[in-house]
Amino acid sequence: MPTQPAVQTDKFEALFVQSAQKVTSGDGALTLHGLAPSTLMFSDRPERIVGHLTTAQFVDGWGHGENSFLEDPPNAVLSFLADDDETPEDVVVTLTNPQLEGEGLTYNVDVLEGELPGTTGPCSLFIDPVGRPLSPVSVMGVRRRGRRRARRL
């Protein structure tokens, strides 16, 4: 079955997840190193839409649209494994000024809760949708959603 191009047939509010092999921080910034090539996005109930975009697309869209992340920076939770511990830890931050360079992504951050490690191992950054313009849904996603609804009836 051929894939369908992404078009703006429907919109949803997305939460975003970025994963990396490690994180470093200092001077009011955090850097994700060994960043996965795509940023996952998903919606909350009731739609439960899942997709992804390249991290470059995510960064390029930072200031686009009404109520963008540039105008209203998002909160995020950095979840990580400390180098000397296998217990996940997390810190809540506000993100600004994303800078993508190769497999590294740096954000300026304000820590809201917890403590940023200087360096740590594998991590995931969970980014709130507040402030983000609504995201496009692919035609295939709309079609799959319709088929799922039909099965539930």
C-alpha cells in the first residue's frame, strides 16, 4: 500500500518526546547528545494519535504559528539514568532557544523542579504541548482512526 503525504486535513494538540544517549548541562543550558533522528509526537485522549517528525522540523517550527513555543516556552520533563544508579530520575524545566548541531540539541533551560545533572546516560525529554500550534495529521492517520472507531461500534 503506498504511503500518503502529510496534509492538513485535521489537527490535534501534540506532546513531544526526544531521546538521546546522554545529556550534559551547565550555564543555564542542557544538551542532548546522540539524539534520535526523529521527535515523537502523540495526542492525549480521546484521539490517541501517534507520529513523528524530524528533529530539524521540530526545531524549525519552534517559532511558527499563533502561540508558538517562541512566544510561550514549553515545560518539559527530562527523565534520565544517573551514571552511578539504575533508578530513573527526572527534572522539570522550561525550554527556550533550541540549537540543533548534528546529533546534538541544546536548549536554554530554567529549572522548575529537581536538579540537572552535569552529565548522565540515556535520557528522554517529554515536552508539553502548551504554547504549541496544533499539529498536522497525516491522511493515513485519519483513515486508521476512522477504521478503529468503526471496530468499536
